Amino acid sequence: MMALICGVDEAGRGPLAGAVYAAAVVLNPDKPIIGLADSKKLSEKKRDVLAEAIKQDALAWSIASSSVEEIDQLNILQASLLAMKRAVEQMMADFSSVLANADLLVQVDGNQRPKLNYPCEAIVKGDSKVQAISAASILSKTARDAELYQLDQQYPMYGFAQHKGYPTAAHMASLKLHGVSPIHRRSFAPVRSMLLSIASN
């Protein structure tokens, strides 16, 4: 059996709006991708180029998400783990013929592991230590950014294209001005306190 590493990472735990994304990637040992690194240390342009290379040259990959409703229902950690589980399971389904004889070890960035039917280990700062996790961090980040550009078209008053949903001063000011949108995470403290202050007025 071929021993393969499946790297898994998520993007979007901190923002106040939008889904949380995760990706799973099994790199091809015969097609190394130059320049893989923690997505946070790469420019957006570089991430986009690498994301295309990963989709083209990896043995297997998948991107999944958990919705705003799931984040509010489960909490952000559990929703992130669910997105990771979905990404791995989707990858196994989509690339079943490629991975049929693989001895798969899943390596996840961070200190928590999703519930999977495969051996799985959590690696703190894995996105800068393990190439497959770096690749997963790039795919999840580019997918989430793409969604936020779409949400910016839908809700132009919040400036999602600029801050990607993170609680910047500009985002907080637009929340105060325009109120909470359907894609804001109501379980997050700044959004929740805004809803409470509206309710009490």
C-alpha cells in the first residue's frame, strides 16, 4: 500500500460573517509544488497562483464549508471540525479510484482533530511545517475569499471585499450603521451585543 499524507486546514474562524471553509489535500510526490507556505504568509496573488497549481498537480483535493447557521448552532470550533470532516470525506469520494490502495494519514493544522475513520494527528503550526497542510490552508483561504467577494456584491454596504468579514474598525462602523445582515454570525460577541442593544432600544 502507498503511504500518503492528507493535509487538512481551515480558514475563517475569526471573522464575524460568512461560512468557515476547510480543505483536504494529498500532494503528488512526483509533482512537487514550489512555494507552498502558510497561506497567511503569502500575498493574495501568490495564493491564487498556488491554488491553481494544487488543483492541477495534487493527487487529490477537496474544499468544504460549514454555514453561518451551523456556526451559530454548533460553535465555531465544532463547525470548523465539521468542515474539515466534510473536506476529507468529499475528497475520498471524489478521488476514490486514486486513493483506493492508499494508506492514508490525515494531518490537521492546530490542536484539535475532526472525527474521521482514518488515522489522524493534529500538528500545531502545521501549516508552516507540513507541505500538504500548507496546500490545504491555501485552498481553504482562496475559496473563502472568493465567497466574501461574492457577498460583497450582495451586501456592498459592509465592505467585505476589503476586510473579508474580520472585525476591523470599518466593519464595526458599517455594522453599527446598517445593522446585522443574514450572513453575520449571531453567536459572535460583537454581533450578539449589537443585536441585544437593538432589542433593548
